[in-house]
Amino acid sequence: MTARDDMKIDSPLFRAVITRTWRANPDAPEWSGRHKSGSVTYVYGPYVTPGPAKAWITREKNEAARRDDGLSTVTGVIETCQPAWAPLES
């Protein structure tokens, strides 16, 4: 369910912020990019309830556990905001 579905006038919005971090793998070939450490952050949302955001975090953590290469970790948080709507000048 996206923010377009069932959104009320003063509804808060929610999103999932997921960060995947990995350590360098000295055994990986240099062309693969896995010989370096790094991280990437993904944002999913907005949603009108926290449920879909929580589901994204669970999905990403389960996928990381399934791979369990010992080199990467996944963390996730749910963020919320109260939008302040204003007319857009045309």
C-alpha cells in the first residue's frame, strides 16, 4: 500500500531505510568490486502505515541471512514524518 492508498488529510507517512554494509573480501577478484568494503542505503516508501516498511526490513534481513556470507550485514529502521502540505504555485 503506497501513500496514495487510503491517505487521510493529516496522516503521518512511514518509510523503510535499509543499509547493507560489507567488509572487504581479499579473495574476491578485483574486477568484482567485492574486494573493497562499502555500504549502500535504500529507501522504500512512503506508506500510510508502518507495516509495509517493516515488511521490507524483514525481507532484506531474511535475504541477508539466507546468503550468510559472513561479510555483509543489513540494518533497517522505520522513519515517520508528518507532512506539511501547501499549494504548489503554477
